[in-house]
Amino acid sequence: MSAAGNPSAPLATRGPVLVVGTGLLGTSLALALTAAGIEVQLADTSPTSLALARDMGAGRVRDEYSSEPALIVVATPPDVTAQVVLRELTAHPGAVVTDVASVKARIAAEVRRHGGPEARRYVGSHPMAGRERSGAAAADSDLFAGRPWVVVADGAAPDAELAVRNLAVDVGATPVRMNAAEHDAAVAAVSHVPQLVSSLLAARLETIPENALGLAGQGLRDTTRIAASDPRLWSAIVVGNAGPVVGMLRRLREDLDALIAGIEPAAVDPADPAYTAAGDAATIAPGAVGAITDVMTRGNAGQARIPGKHGGAPRRYTQVQVLVPDSAGSLGRLFADVGEAGVNIEDFAMEHSPGQSAGLAMLSVMPAAAQGLEEALDARGWRVVVA
């Protein structure tokens, strides 16, 4: 168990830790380390971001009187990360330097090319944690708890790699060793392309009539949530990982072209006399149903492979749906009643319909507990919606 998960466990990370960059990741990491009693120094080219992180209790601003750091974490945008890493390696010859950028191959190559022997003190890393909001104001000391933390130690000294692995464990993350190419291919598939697809989908909503948007349900909100992310940051991320991202986008385009080719012949006008004369069944173009079924089936298979809670094997849950009044304390009362029923909520989602004064709470529970929970909530006056 990590020190973050067990406050009495000794920490392996040795301070001071200098965090360069006080955005979401840098400030979240600084808050977690400070809360664990490790001395944290802060640096940033933005005085405003630096002051906010300091005022949030993330650490002290580094100055000429600060002691030498033992570990430096570079939490800057990926397009400047390599040069900042090289600068810190030169400025602090006794420190291990890591970064938390979401691309690794280009940064590692530049550091190895220009860092000389000092590059052995550099270990690339990437905590698989984040939010659609950015900046220190969105920071959370628990951001890394239970999340994978990729460690890319290509060419690094063993003690430097150990220092970064210890850092990950001490903030509650799970270290995962990969080389730079493996990492970049993986995040293209599970992070970078999903971000672009979400943004592409949300971009189509710009010209949709308001009355059509009024019909939006949770499915649209789920698929476009991350489209609210920072465009400038994501531009730097995608450009930095352009090769794997382009490869994935090309394969996605092939699937999209095949789907369009399958459906397009079925795009007939119901008012067309030929449509009416042939009858509904006869007008369904050959291959259309198969094209849709194929992509949906493959999507089912891919979605089923996504790990479950805490990185474990995917598990099947039953969803209990409850109508919750849009009033103060209602959701808290629902959670309390579920707890009194002795049922653990494995996952949770909330769906609101525009113009309605209630929301639909979707409680994912173990299948064996679903019926008993429905009966318990019904007895407590909740309106359980049976699908």
C-alpha cells in the first residue's frame, strides 16, 4: 500500500522536491507531497500561477536562499519540456529530474542528444491522471490516487528510476514501466485520439438548432465531456505525438469510410414514390445492416476490454435508476439510504433532462444486490425507474 493510502507508512521520496510548472498536474503533485510532509519548492514563468499554487498550500516559491532539490519534476507543456529538463539538469547537478508530459519519445530523444552524461539523471514519466479543466485552480491532491504512472527509464541510472517510482507510489499511483515508443503508441489510442474524436463530435454541435440540443441526453454528455479541454495544451500534446496519433486516425478513417459506404445506399427519401412502392423491407440496401452491426459489435468487444475499477478485470454491474428531486440534500439523502441498505455503489452517473426539476441517478451495483436495493429504496419513498 502506498503512503498516500496509508498515512502511517514511511515515505520513500526524499525532499526537497522542486516542481517546475504550477498547472493542474504540477500543483496537484505539489499538494499531495506537501500534505505528506515533504518539502516542496515551486517555480513557474507565470507569477500569477505561481502565486495561486503557493496560496493553495502547494509549497514555497523557490528563491536564491532555497536548499538544493533532491528531485525535480518538470510539469510544463510538452513543447518546452525537453529544454526545461536540460536546464534543470545543468542547474542542479545532484538532482534526479523527471517530467510528467504526456508524450515521451521526442522529449527523451532531445534530452539524450543534448544532455550528455547528465542525461542519466533524467527519467521520463507520465501519470495517467487529469481533468478537462486546467490550471492550478483545478488541482487536487488526490488526483493520482489509484492511477497508473508510466515510468520511461530508457538509459537512466537505476537510482534515478527508483526515485521516480518512489514518487509515484508516495502519491498513491501505480508505477508502470514502458519504453518511450510503447508509451506514445498507447496514449495515442487511449487518450489523444479519444480527445480529438470527442472534440470533432462536439464541433458538429455548433450549428445544431437549439431545439435539437434540448433533446440531448447523457450519451452526448458522456462522449463530449472532454471536448471542454484546453485547446492550446492539447495542440502541443498532439503535435508532440503526431506519428502514433496520425496512424490511429487513419485506421479510424478507414472504419468510418467503410461505415459510410455501407449505410449510404440506404439513405433514400421516404417520400420517393419508389420507396413507397417497394415497401420498407425491400428498400433497405444490401449491406447496410451488416455494416452497422459490424462496427457496433467490434465496439462492444473493445469497450468490454477496458479495465474495471482500480485497474482490475472488467466487471458487469446492474444499473438501478432512481428519480432524484433537484433540491438541496436530495442526492446526499439517496447515498445515505443506499449505505443503510448495505449496498456499495460501484459507479455513478446523473442525467438531467432540460426543463425538468429532477434528475435520473444511475447507480451501478453488483447484480446480486440490485433487486434488494430497489426494494429498499422503494420502501424509503424513492421512485425507482424500471428500465
